[in-house]
Amino acid sequence: MLVGHTVRNHGGGVFDEMGDLARGDAIKVEGSDSTLTYRVQSIDVLSKDDVAREAAEIFAQTGPGRLVLITCDDWDGKAWRSNIVTIAAPV
């Protein structure tokens, strides 16, 4: 699981372009010695309450390997009201 910030209005966040992903897109995670490739399976914008309700599934450590990307969304001028949760499977 990777959690990162977005600063779409001003740029500079590691996940600034996460909102541009679509189902089926490839995500490459590069390490010093190798690159892992994942394919986007789902993208959901969830309220804070929905994230709390679905936390067991989102943060599950069982089942097949996967990549979960989470960033904030829906800035209301004072706080982020939701999260983008992207789940991808290894290729």
C-alpha cells in the first residue's frame, strides 16, 4: 500500500496525477534493482466515512498480492473531504 499527497491545484504532490488513472492502466513501481508492473482494477472516490466502513477490505493483508494507492480528494477550502482509492493487480 502506498499513501501519498496530492497538490493538484499547485503541483508538487507525489500523486498529483492519480485522478487521471483509468481502469486497465499500467502502474510501474521502480526500485533500485527491478520494476514491478500492476494493472488498475478499480478506482473509487470514497468519503471519509466510506473509507472507515471499508477499511477492513481496503487495508486487508490476506488474499492475492495487490497495490493499493490512496490520496486525498475533494478539497473544500478547509479540509479534504474524501479519498481516491486505486487498487491494482500485478501483471
